[in-house]
Amino acid sequence: MNLGDLFKQAKDVQAKTQAVHQQLAALETEGSAGAGLVHVILTGKSELKKITVDPSLLKPENREMLEDLIVAAHADARNKLERLVAEEMQRLAREMGLPSGLVAGS
């Protein structure tokens, strides 16, 4: 393999990695807590898009519990998103014939 082919292959890998990052950014992941009383939706960029709270929690005496449930639902969504991203990056690595660790940190 000559140097030109190596550079072309590197550009191809970079382009495919960018495409996967764009696909991942378009994803949405939902997390929940409190047996479904609180839901959050995160984008593929880990941006909080929406919070849904069951009306039964909207009482002053439930404030602290509600805060905890929002944090727990966010953590649930973030964990799901991290797993999804890792799976997609491993898939990309397999498709390109690369070791999964080489692409996962991209």
C-alpha cells in the first residue's frame, strides 16, 4: 500500500466516523424513574429535550422526591445513550475492519 492509498483510507474512515456521529446526534433516548412517573428525553448529543412529570407529583410536599426522580430519569437516559453510542461505534469499527477500541474514542 502506498502513501496515497493510506491517506485515502484514513479520509474514508474519518468520513464514515463523521457520518455515524451525525446519525447518533439525531437519536433520542428516553429515561424514566419512579415507576414511570418521570420521563426525560435526551438527544444523541446528551441535550435534555423534554421532561414529563406525572401530575400527582406536582405538590409542594413532593418537591424533593420530584427533584430526585428527575435526576434518576436523566441518569437512566444517559446510560441508555452511552450504551447505544458504544454499540454504534463498535458496529462502525466492524464494518471498517478496525479494532473496536480504535473507533470508540472518536
